[in-house]
Amino acid sequence: MRLDWVNILATVIFVSIVVTLILAVASYFAYKVREARRPKTAGELRQEGQMKAFFNQYEPKK
Amino acid sequence: METNKPVVRTPMSPRKQAIISILIILAVVILTVFMFRYPERLGPIAVSALVVTLASFLLLLILRHFVLIWFSFLHQRELSHDEPPEHYPFVSIIVPAFNEAEVIHASLASLLELRYPYYEIIAVDDGSTDGTYEKMREFEGNHYGVRVQVFRKENSGKADTLNYGIRRSRAPIVICMDSDSRLTPDALRYAIRQFTDPNVGAVAGNVKVINRHNIWTKLQALEYIEGLNIVRKAQAFFRSVNVIPGPMGIFRRTAIEGTGGYDSDTYAEDFDMTVKILADGWKINYEPKAVAYTEAPEELLDIIKQRYRWSRGILQALRKQKHLLTRTSGVITTPLSLWYMIFEGLVWPAMNIFSSLFFVYIALMFGMQKLLVMWWLLLTLLDVLIAVHAILMEKEDLRLAAYAVFYRFFYILIIDVTKVFATLEELVGLDMSWGKLARKGRI
């Protein structure tokens, strides 16, 4: 049986492009989900006005 | 260095965001179903139009590559005649850092090994919580004539931290670098030679990936050599480099002060600063021998995070400087650089995805497998040739050229999808944060 290399290569290219695009879109959404779930940084909390101080700064009396 | 700073735009309401996202997804699904269900209804005119578009894309791609190769070659030839500088001016190196305890030691240590006679180091901690400041303090003092000053301030973002360091520096030449980067011993000596031209306001360094451990970092290493540096080299022929990279930017103090310093209103402060310097009429050159090694993200999601921020940051800076796009006075290269950035950032990624999808569609629906194979072979051959050319010019590891096979149809496609999503999100004004990358301490 003679192999049709053009068809095989076309199939490989087709599958790799489609899989890559699916992977790219899925990875992008995975990144968005990960970002949404990560704990907020001090900068973001401060920006949203939710930053709570653990301690009050001590200022010695003069 | 990366840090957190305020979002640039007022975010759109979640309801509006959801409606827009659903509409976009719906449009894509309907179009896809229609194209596969009723290919004959597309009509010969529509198919011809698509084929012409794709042919133009291919032509543009080939043209782009050859133009880049030609001008980068001319720049390289120019450099080979360059003389070393007659004198070495005093240089201040600014190292901003936010939670970079893993890498800050290696970064500062590399600065003490520079073969340069007269410089100072100013390290600024941007309110880190991981012990970065304590590691910086180990370097404070005088090291064989090199004064290292360490400062600590409240977290306020990278742009503000750089300005803080610049204000405390004294030299006529200022280097701004990232704390996850490492300069090679001769980087400074080579960079300085570009300032013999009094019209040069800044010089972009040559950034390379240091952690080439897996396929992602190897692909990024190739991207830095083939994709980013060759573009900078070509732009440098016209003295109009449009991005001075964060890991190594060398500035004339008068140029940086003339712009009023770094602004905190975009996520791409390096691109923003570059545009401001170009707009002031300064030339910006590139020095391939001023090498800085940087730690690239090692996982796919971290790459996406980084590119997402770059894309949105560039769009924010472009929006901010949009008046320059139509500027007719001054040097023509400034608006041209910005238009090129729009092309590379907005048009090119969408065209790349579109062409990939379209060729798959054509091959499937019209039985044109041969065309698909020819297209793939042509582009891959082009990428391999350019990779070899760029690697040889940089005297880099030739084995990286093998990764060019995966470069366009795998890596760049993923990056382009991220760019398109980032563009859409920037256009609808979605909320975003800086996106701190976890360091592995590879530098």
C-alpha cells in the first residue's frame, strides 16, 4: 500500500492547529480562573479600601 | 521587577462584561456553524476575497521577515565599524524590586562584576514582604570604588520606584533594570559607546533568556533572539527602537528628565517611556553586546499572564499617546514606530489566528490538502531560516533553531490568542492587576 504523505501531513497540521487553538483558549480561561481565585495582594486590598492593619503604629509621647 | 499598582481604567460592570462576552462567543459559534454547514453559500466572491486576504498575509509575512533581516544586517554592519568610547562617563544603575528575594542576590552580585571603571548602584525596595530588603542590605556600602545604596519605601509600583531611584542618582547616564535580570560583565562598556552620538537619548540592551530548562523557556529564548532582538536591530538602523526593555534600558539623564520620569498610568511603563523619549526628538539605539539575562516564566499559564500584561500595557500606552499617531511635525519615525506597534500588537495576532483557521477550513471543506501542506512548509522553512540567521548573528546556541518548527504553529499561536483576548478586554475596559510572576531563582 502506498502512503499518501500529503494527506498524512495535512492531517497532522490540521490536528495540531486545532489542538493548539483549543489549548490556547483553554489555557487563557484557566489563567483567568487562577487569577480570580488567587488571594488579593496588599496593593489590591489597599486600592479597594479593604486593607486592614494588624497593628497600630506606636508613636512615643514627646 | 514586578509590583502591584492601581488599575488604569474604570472597569465595566460585570453585567455588561458578561453580555459582551456572550455576544462574541455567539457570533463566533454562528459563523463557524454557517461556514461548515453551508460552505457553498459563501459564494465564489467571498471565497476569492478570503483567498486574496490570505495571500496578502503570506506576502506581508515574507516581506516583513526580509525587511527585518535586511535592516538588522545593516545595523550589525554599522556596529562592526564602531570604535570603543574615548571616555567612560559615570553611570547610575537603578534596581527596583518588589518581592524578589529569590533573585535579588544574583542580580546585585552581577552588577559588582561589571568591567566598567566608574558607576554606582541604587537598589530600591518597593515595600517587599519576602525579605528582599534584607538581602539588598547585604550589598550596601562601598565595593572597590562602587557605591551601593539601598533604599526602602512603601509599595507604590514599578514606575514610581524607578523615579525614586533616578531622583537619588547622580550620573549623566542612568541604567534602569529589572531585579530578575543579570547583566554580563561587558554590558555597560558596550552600551556606553552608543552615547557618543549626542542625539541618542537611550539605548536598548539585548535581553536573553537564562533559564532554558524546558520547551516553554527554550521557545521564549528563541523568541527573544528571533522575534524581539531582530526587530530591535532593524529599528535601530533608523535609531527608533520602540521598546526599551525593562531588564536593561540605558538612558541619558537629560532625556529621561525631559519626559518627567516614568508614569504609573499604564502597565507597560518601559514602552510608555520609550514613546515619550522618541516624541521629544531623541534617537534610540540598540546595543547587541549589552547583554542582560532574564528569568523567563517556566509554565504556560505564567507566560500567558506575562503576555497578557504586556499586550494590555502597550495598548494603554498607545491610547495615552494616540495624538502622536497623526503628528506631522518632528521626526517621522515616531508615528511610524507607533503604527508598527499597532500592527504587531493588534493586527498581526488576529491575522495569524484567522489565517490558521482559514487554511484549516479550506483544506477541510474544499479538499485542498496540498495547499495546507505547502503553506505550512513555506512558513516553517521561513521561520527556521530566520532563526538560523538570528542565532548566527547573536552567536547563540544553534540547537535552538530546531524549536522554530514549533514556533509559529504552536507557540506564537498561543501567544496570539492571548494577545487577541487581552486586546478585547482592554477595549471593553475589563479590570486587571499587575500579575506578579513567581520567581524560581534561576539567574
